[in-house]
Amino acid sequence: AILNDGYNYIQQTPWLVVGGGIPIVLATLGFTFLGEALRDMFDPKLRKDL
């Protein structure tokens, strides 16, 4: 019953799903890129000696 009510609500206002999903995607991508940048900076195996 609860899932059916939610499904009907999403059909009526799909922009709420998109509006809630975009920040989650952006936060996930941001933390992923931050983690990769930190790994590149601090991993001695990936550093290139001059």
C-alpha cells in the first residue's frame, strides 16, 4: 500500500524525484573525484619522480 501511494505521488510530481536525485548524483561524483585526487596526491606508487 505504501509503495503504491508513493508511485502515484511520483507520477503526479516527477520533478521532485529529479530534484532530489541530482544533488545525490553530484555529491557522489564530487566525493569520488575528491577521493581520486587525494589518492593521486598521496600514493607514492603513482607519483612520478622528476
